[in-house]
Amino acid sequence: MIHKYAGEIQADINITPHMFRHSFATYLMEEDVNIRYIQKMLGHASITTTQIYTYVTTEKEKEILQTRHPRNKINIGYCSEVNL
């Protein structure tokens, strides 16, 4: 069925069921779904398998660093009287 519809849209790549599975898992990760839930949905016995299977996009990594990194909570005021 996938090959039929891929042919109808004249896809330049070979679309497989695994691609849908991978896209689904990746989307869930990007939406901050707990990896344990993803593991259960995919039927993985090991969380390691789920971690390898999914990835976080570069944009999501940037967002996480910008919003959740502990360094963001540090407030260092500027002191003009410091002599170097």
C-alpha cells in the first residue's frame, strides 16, 4: 500500500513502513513525550533501542539549551568598579 501511494505521488525515494515508524517516534520526542512512553508504544524491551531509534532535531536541541540549561538561571550582574 505504501509503495502504491508513493508511486502515485512520484516519490524520488523508496518509502518504507520503517520510515513512518521512525518519523512517528521522532515527532513524539520533539513534542517532549517521555521516552518511556515512546518505548512502550514502539514495543522495545530496552530503552537503549528506543534511544538509538529516535533522535532530536538540531532545532530542538537548541531550544532545550536555550530554555532549560541550568546556566540560564545564573544572574551575574555587571559591576563597573571591577579593575582588571
